[in-house]
Amino acid sequence: MARIAGINIPQNKIVSIALTYIHGIGLVSSQKICKKLNITDRTRVNDLSEDQVLKIREYIDQNHKVEGDLRREVSVN
């Protein structure tokens, strides 16, 4: 099971759809992430290599505010 940003994303879904399970990432953002990391439109999560999962995890950590940090910021605002 792939764990990204503290969320276990579904194994049998297409990557761009599965990334939307992470709070703060919508469909457009997930498609941009996949395009930036050269992940094809029809790749499923269970077909990703460990290296690809690591790249996704690092890209999200560096470029997006998600999950706990985002929830905390929204509640403070």
C-alpha cells in the first residue's frame, strides 16, 4: 500500500484519481503532478515502482501544503 502525506492511497485506482484522496490535492493538481513526474494517464498505483512513489512523496512535500498543515491553517483562519 502506497502511503503519501500520511494517507494510504487506494492500490487499484489510477494515480491521478488516487492522489485526490489527499486533503489539499484536487484532480487538476494531481494531473499536474503526474505530468511533471512523467507518470502516464493510465498508470495504476499498484503499478508504480518504489522510486516513483518516493518522487511523488517528495514532490508533494516540497510543493504543496496538504493534510495536517493545511487543516491547521484553515482552522486558524
